[in-house]
Amino acid sequence: MPIGVYDHCEIRGRKLPEETLKKRRKSRETRTCAFFDCNNTFEVLVTSTQRYCNRKCYWKSRKGRPSWNKNLTKETDERIAIQAKKISKALEGHSVSEETREKIRVSNSGENNPKYGKTYEEYYGEEEAKEIKKKLSKSSEGREQSLEARRKMSVAKKGKTFEEIYGVKSEDMKDNLRIKLIGQHFQTKESKERIRQASTERWQDEEYRRECIMRISNAFSMERKKRYSERFTGENNPNWRGGVWIDPYPPEFNEEFKTLIRERDNHTCQLCGKTKEENGRKLDVHHIYYDKSNSDMDSKRFVALCSRCNSKVNFNREYWTKFFESKLKLRIDAALV
């Protein structure tokens, strides 16, 4: 029997009335599936709004398209506000069991997670990623992690490299860490006090002390000292300056001249402000141009430094030369006023 013909249909053993059959006799047409990768044909009523041959083609065509409620919130759209109220009411008093939470965690961990290996920008886009980061930063302000959470993080990362922890994002994490540490090489008094208290409490544990002593004794064996000596001797040493340290200062650089520099600087380190008493001995006299061959004992070329700062300024010499030049010039200008 052709589709759409109801002349011989029966209900409960009797034929349908002619008027009913006339109403049901509606013209049909053949359409092509709207899904570009299907092209199947199907018959539907002329008045039907069906555009796909089946549900599979419909959902395939929707894949990759944004949902109707994308970027809409309950504040901007009334339909979402109503739905949010319904969901909130339905979830009142409802709690998820530990077993269910574990199943959700396993099913969404690793490569199963759609965010795996992607940055915020890659997953959400540039604009949305900025907003999400702002919200996360604001929500975490003043929040301290529990000791248990810190312990878990420490155990999870212990003995692993950046590559093992962060994977493809390891280089980005290293760059972010470098940027954060710029200008923060000197610890504050508060951080030093916290470190001191933590070290004191830890050192009171007898087992910990014994372990530290064993590590130190094993770390500085004669064989290891010999290997380090051979590895960092001469040009292999990062502090190598072509043997300049062998050259002595000129005779004019004597104790009398050093005393004049120390008295001029009021026996105070010109970098950290440490006094002679805090240093534990006389302050060192530092040549700001690092030139031992220069016999001109001009006081503008020397400053008094504590032992720690004198070792510190041996690195990045160009920077420290400019630093002390500016400092001495400001002192001279102030004296002339």
C-alpha cells in the first residue's frame, strides 16, 4: 500500500469514515538530508519541518557549533535564571558519595579531560581566559592552603622535574617563575624569621640531626672533594678572571689608606649598612673598578664593604661599578651643597 493512503485502514475491525480519511490524506514530498556528508533522501509531509533523515545526522550537524546558551548567565537571560532555580531546588540536601566522586575524578583525569595539555587561552579563547584568570585570582586572595593539602602537593612533586610535573607547559612555568623572582633575591625580615623558626623546630628532632650529619659526612668525602677541585680549577671555574687574583695591590694600598676609607664611610657597609661590630671584624675595602694595577689611590675609587657584600659584588661587575659610581657622586654633591 502506498504511503499516505488510508482507505483500507481499520480501527477495531471497522473502516474509518470517509471524512476522516479525507483529512488524513495529505500530500507528501521527497527531501534531501540537510547534513552535508549524508545526501540521503526521505519522504515527509509537506507541512513538516523535518530537515534531516534521522537523529544521528542532526547531532552530527550540531557538532562544533556553539550552544544556544553560550555566554548567557542567569543575570542576563530569564530562561537560564528559571532553570538555575529549578536545579538549585532539586539539589537541596543532596550530597555526592565518596565513591561517586572517585568515579568522576577517574573518568575526567589525564587525557580523558578535555582541558588536558591545553592552556586557558587554547581552551577558552583570549578574552574569556582573561576573565576566568581574574575571577580565580580574586577568589584565592587571602586564602591559605591547609597543611594536608601542602603535604599532598609536596609528595606529588617530590623528586620530579618540571617536565614530569607540567609536561608541555614546563617551559612556560619556568618563564613565569623567573619573572616572579626578578627583584626578589633578597629575603624580607619576616621570611627570614619564619625560616629560622622552622629550622630551629626541625633541628630539635634527634633523628633529623643524625640524618643531616650523615649526609654532610658522605657529601664531602675526599674523593668527591678531589673531583670538584679538578672540575672547577682554572678556566673551568665560573669566577675565573684570567689569573688576575695573583696580582697584588700597589704598595700605596696599605692599612693606613684602608683606615681612611673606613673612617670616611663611618665603619659601615655601603651596600647593606652592616657595622664593624655586626661584621665581626674590620670592613673590607673594595675597588669599584676592579683594577689592581692602578696605582692612583683616589678615595673616589674605593668603598667599605662587609665580608658578605665584598664577595657578592664580584659578580655582575659592570652593574656594581655603575652603582657605586652613582652613590659616591651623590655623596660628593651633597657635601658640596
